[in-house]
Amino acid sequence: MDDKVRKNLLDLNYNKYLQYFNTCIILLFTYFIGLVIALFSKQINYENLWHLVLVFIFSLTFLGSILLLMKKFRLHLIKITKEIENLRF
């Protein structure tokens, strides 16, 4: 395969993973903002232990999965960048 075609395909893959990575960042900020709004508007009763445990479990699950996905996408971005650097033009 021609190096220019390969570079274009790698660029498309890079942009795809970059978009996934940015979407994860947006999801994290949206979650934190929603959580703060829910706490301030007292939709989450922070005096009730059961509510706090549910929020903590859900938050831990959500944040853990998002952070794992971000790590995976970041590794793909690094790998693609190295492959592009190794191409000869």
C-alpha cells in the first residue's frame, strides 16, 4: 500500500479516536455538573445514607468505565502517531 494512502487511513483513525476521547471528556464534565446541580437542588438527599451509597456506586461504575475507555483511546492515539512518524514520504 502506498504510504500516502496509509497515512490518510491512519489520519482518519486518529481523528476517530480523538473524537471518542473528546466525547469521554465531555461526558465526565457533564456528569460532574449534573451531580453538583443535583446535590445543590437537594434531589440527592445527602443526609440519607442509602442515597449516598447508590450515588457512590453509580459514580464509581460510570467514572471507572469512562476512565478505562479514555485510557484505551489515548493508547490508540499514541500508537497511530508513532505509525505515522514511521512512514516514509
